[in-house]
Amino acid sequence: MTDEELDAAERRANAATPGPWESSVEGRDHDSGDSVILTGGPDLYISYAEWPEKQRRANEERRANDLDFIAASRQDVPRLTAEVRRLKKRLSDE
């Protein structure tokens, strides 16, 4: 990953609503309402197009996985960029 790519990822993370973020999936984490990403600020609602009934269950699992990934990215990206920078510095110091 180039320094420019790291800078861009870091800028996007820094511009986002502060974390931690958490996914809250209807049917898994609560029994009524929408699936949402809780940000500590305005919550994020992810909209999906309607799927045929036979695909509904698989797509609900995919949506939950997507919500988990997006919410975790808020915490993961800053940690990953810091680790890549640390490792690049270590390699350049050798």
C-alpha cells in the first residue's frame, strides 16, 4: 500500500463520525425495527433492493454480514493504517 493510499484511507476514517460503530441487526440483535449501524451520532440505515422470496434468507444473512463489516471498518481502518505505517517505518529503518 502506498503512502498516498494510506493517507487517503486515513482521511476517510478521520472524516467519518467518530467510533466506535456497532451494527444492530433485526432478528439477531433486536426483535423489531430496522437493521442499522449505530454511530454515536446519526445512525446509518442501509437500503437493499427487494429480493425474490427464495433468496430472502441468504440475502438477510448477507445484509447482516455487510452491516457488521461496515461498522467494524470504522474501528479497523485506523488500526490497520497505523500498523501498516509502523511496519513500513520498521522496514525502512533496517
